[in-house]
Amino acid sequence: GFQLLIDFSSAFYSGLCTSVLEEIGDECKGVGRWSIAIDNSKHTCTTAVNSINSANSTGMIYNSGSRQGERQKLFCRDLNYGLSMHGLIENSDLLLPIDLALCA
């Protein structure tokens, strides 16, 4: 079988591994595919929401560029996370997600 360690904090690497898993599935149909998705980003959803809320409590205008930029980054990161997770689930026989930020 195949075992893949994936840097899940980067959408590029998780997308690349999804493509590799698709190719392995097409070429070697009877082979097991085991993926370990390692997320080492320290920027979690809770810290992002807290930073947005603290910026709002300091008197920043609701539609300010920095707050809107933070929300856009948070949305894009979570969208990439969901799409990457979907691709890995569809193409792996077994997926083990590990969040290193929670282990520290």
C-alpha cells in the first residue's frame, strides 16, 4: 500500500496529494492508500474570531479594511481546508488528521 504524510496547513500540498491519490487509485486499484494529514498551523478558528472581536471592541469601524481582510482570510482558509479534506477523504482508504497546535 501507499502511505502519504501531508502538510495540511498548505492548500498547495494537500491539493497535490489529492491528485497523487487520484493517480494511485487509477493506476493501482487493489492497493491501500493511507493518508496522514498534519496541520501545524497555530492560527485556529478560535484565535481568528477572538482577534476580530477584539478589533471590534477597540472601536474599529465595522466595515474597515483590516477586519474585512481578516474575515476574508478566515473564510478562504476554512474553504480550502474543507475542499482539501473532501478530496483526501474521497481518494484515501484511511485518513488520519493530526492537529499539532492542539498537541502543544
